Amino acid sequence: MAPSAMTRGNRWTASLSEAQPVPYWLEDPGRPRPRPALTGAETCDLLVVGGGYSGLWTALLAKERDPGRDVVLVEGRESGWAASGRNGGFCAASLTHGLANGLARWPDEIHTLQELGARNLDEIEAAVARYSLDCDFERTGEIDVATEPHQAAELSAWHAETERRGLADGVEFLDTEAVREQVDSPTFLAGLHDRRGVAMLHPAKLAWGLKRACVGLGVRVYEHTPALTLKPYGAGMAVRTPYGTIRARQVALGTNIFPNLVRRVRAYTVPVYDYALMTEPLTPGQLASVGWRNRQGLGDSANQFHYFRLSADNRILWGGYDAIHHYGGRVRAEYDDRPETYAKLAGHFFTCFPQLEGVRFTHAWGGAIDTCSRFSAFFGTAHQGRVAYAAGYTGLGVGATRFGADVMLDLLAGERTERTELEMVRRKPLPFPPEPFAWTGIALTKWSLARADAHGGRRNLWLRAMDRLGLGFDS
């Protein structure tokens, strides 16, 4: 007799009894001490605001372009403490939040965008080697798996379409037997295996390594130094902090989900909370039961999708599915912890891998992602070109933020480059409407996506309207 839902729920939630509500990655014993806060006055050529990937890559690339440029970076807390230290560690070549999104929005540029993305991932790998970034970098690829018959048919049709368009290089369609030979789950029916386009890494170690590399190149990094105001000052800009001021010729804003110092940019993003679990290290026998020999990242093909991967010490990170937007677009520390989502994720985990029943979760956490209406980054300048910004990465920023850093530096230099000529760079997404319309629209979209998953992928009138408008909300 099948156990009741309540019994199943109790068994699954028991796996969470010792889970700490903190990000696994940020608990690493190699976590560096924070840099001192800024006190007093500073001047520089370039001020970078934000110590996540976006800001760190910008500071690093600025010094690589011009070693003599005087660069300062300020971070409100500690480098990598927010999304850059909480994500799943999938470093993808895609600049467009996946090929399908890019092809739908920029079909005439998609081959260029794919080439630039592949080059960007290669350059990240080269930087990992050049600066000895100890971040568990593994170019293992990713498999998108189908867990429902309609998803398997869609993956097969999509692979055929990308082959026809010359966009399937390095991507292989896997039938049920082939996908389960790679990773064994009774829920897997098919897969698309991207062999080179994604790397796995330790996200917090990447941020910490980038900070160390920046300091090594002469960037002055101040942590626990939030930027409070941004105003013109003579031929440059002035930023006020709690204990000081910075005058800079140019400013690059890498604050992403946190309120942009250019107020008009704020309407383009909303915060979405994402959650993840981390298991205890698997034993050799447990790992063998899953057959996950090649260590690829995985994600399923539902609208409300999961992402999962192995850590360097053979834990499984299991995240996604719920995407929580709070009314008013608030970003608050208490939203980082959501037991009802952890319980849901635990149940999904053991449905996917029933052979791992008895495994315990050691960490459970969440964090805010900045999403925009086109799911991929947008760019711009302010104050007569003295300020540049990039935001809206929608959860695929581990790799794309390096490209965004190059775009910001191109814009600040006033250069016409292959990057700045892209329609993706020149045009912005539609902004979100004010409340209560934003919350209502997002809630209706989430409900519709869940219904589509439960009804063979069929999209209702609301989703079809959003598709025609080029709008959406990703899980």
C-alpha cells in the first residue's frame, strides 16, 4: 500500500532536520576576511559599485585593459555574500538565458551572441588558470532532462530545429536509455546534452578569487561600504558612503537586485527569491547508485524547473522550482529562509532519486535574483556617459556578468565594438508596471506556468499573450 501524503511528507521533511539555514558555499573555511571599510575621502579614475561577479569582473577587466587606471571597488557587505555566493555554480556560455530565449528575441544576432558567449566562457576558464582561482572549475557540460512525455517530444523537436539552424554544435539528443546511462533517475525520459557550453564551479570561491586578483592588480577594495548617493561633481561623479566620499571620473554600477543608484533603472527589475538544498557527501555506493560519473550539471524541462549538480566533495545541490516574488519588490534578509519551499524541494529530490532515500540535507538557503521582462541582461549609461550599468541577468549571471563587465567598460570608453553594436545591448526590456499590477501579473503568470506543467505543456491565453508581448516570469 502506498504511504499517505502526510506520511511521505514526514519522511521527506525528516531529511531536513539538521539542515542549517545558511548557504553551503559561504561556510567554506577558506572564506577571506573582509577588507576594511572606507573612511574619509577617495579619488579614482573608475569607481565600481558592487562586489559580486558584475563588479569584480568589471574592476579586473578595467585593470587588464589599462594597468595604470586607478580603480576603486566598494561593496555594501562582503564580496560574494549575495547572489554571487548563493547560486548553483552553473557557469554557462549563454548570454541570453538560454538559446531559445535568445533566438526568440534576437534571431538575426543569435549566431553572433552564441559565438560571443562561447568566447566569454573560454576567457573565464583562461582567467581561472591565469589568476589561480581556486573555485573547483569543471567544464563538464549540462543535460536538460525531460520528465514528462511532452517534454521529451519538445526536446527532440527543439534539437532538430537547432540543427537546421546550425546552432546545435556540441549538443546531443539523448533518448531514455542514453540519458539514464549518464545519470540514473526513473523520472528521466530524454535529455539534451550540451557537452562544452557549461562549467560547474564553487560560486563563492570564484568571487573570493576574483577579489584577490583585483587586489593583486592594485584595485582598492572597500567592504562594508554601501554607496548611498550618486551625484555629478565637476567633470566626474561623487558617491557618498557612511563614513566617506569618493570622487571618480567614471562609475560602473554592478548592484543588480539592490536599488540602482540611477533611479530610472529600478523599474526594469524585480527581485525573485530562489531556494536550494545541499545534501551530505554521498558515499561511493550512493554515488554509484545514481551513476553520475561525468559530473554534468542537470536541469529539468518544466516551466517550474529544478537545477542540480555535484559539488567537489560529492554532495548534491538541488534547487529551483519555486520562484517567490514578494509584494512591492522588497529585498529582506528574512526572505532568505523558507521552510515550506525546503520541504517541497526535499520531496521532489527523493522523487527524482528514490535510491538515495536516507540521505540528509546539511544546508538549506535562499536568495534574491534580479529578473527583467526579457530574462537576460540589459545595459545603459547615465550622466552624459560617465556612469554605466548592467542588470537583469535572471539567474544566469555566473558567466554572463563577465560579458556585461566588458559591455560597461566599452560604454564608458565611448567605443563602438562588436558588443555595443548588438541590439541586445542597444535596446532595453519593457519595465515592470507599478504595484499592485506587477505582483498581480507575476502571480497570474506563475499560476499559468504551473497549469501548463500539469496539462502537457499547453499554454493558456495569458501565457500566449505574454509570449506575443515578449514578456515573462521564470521559475
